[in-house]
Amino acid sequence: MRYDGDLMSSATELLSIFGAEQGQLKRMVRRITGNAHTAEDVVHETFIKLMNRKVTERDVGLVVTTARNLACDTIRAERVRASYASNVSSEQLQTGVVDPEDAVASRLDLDALLRALQTLPVRTQRIFLLSKVDGMTYPQIARSLNISVSTVEKEMISALEFCRTWRQRRETI
């Protein structure tokens, strides 16, 4: 359990690190995100994230790594949003009432696919979802799971084959 004195000392150290490194952090994050306003937000989020951790003057690397990871997370989230926006059909954009039968059928199909995916090995499921839902690249997935890119590729091939076979079976029903 930390005492208020420890928390104050840690906050002082964190403020000191940010005072010395803030300019470099903003430049690094701006290079990653390509946006000065986003860089400001990410650096601020870095401070908030580390505010309640015990930080010493030797933890500059922790601050830099946290900022870099948050910047990459921001880029990934923007890609997912952009991908979603580009895949929205004109029917989805139109205001109006959705046909209840279509809504139910779509929901049932999604539920069935999610249940079917649960029959895959856990690592294959995770790789598939990191790629298709989170928008991560194969190298990013490999790093996050501590496996080779080749393994990610093989698992994705397996997952995509599974999905194709599953869809073909559903269409013949």
C-alpha cells in the first residue's frame, strides 16, 4: 500500500520527466500519428495513465514506451473506424425503418458465426479477431502474441478457410 508521501514523490518525478521530455514526446507521437492535435492528446493521455504509478527519474523509458504504444493504439483505432465507415453500405446510411425480418436474420447469422468461431483453437480465434475486428496487421499481431508472422499467416489461412466453409454450408441450408 502506498502512502500519500510516496504518491506525491512519484507525481513530482513524473512531472519532472514530463517537463524535460514533453517536447520530444510530442514530436515522436506527431511522427507516428501525423497529427499535432492527436499528439497533444496522446501525450496528455500518457501522463494520465502513469499518474497513479510509482515513477522515478529512471523511468523515462516507461514514459516514452507508454506514449509510443498509446500512439499506435490511436492509429489502430482510427484505421478500424475508417474501415468501418468505408464498408457501410448506402442502405445502412439511409434513414428509415429496418425490415425486422432482415434485422433478425442478420443477428442470427452473426450469432451463428460467433458460435462457430468458438470451435476454432483459441489462438486462431484471437488472431482472426485481432485482424478482422481490431484491424491489426500480421506483424503487429505477431509481436503482441510473441509468435512469428508466418504462424499468424498460417492461422489466418485456417480461420478464413473455416469461415468460407461455414458460409458455404449456411448457403446450402
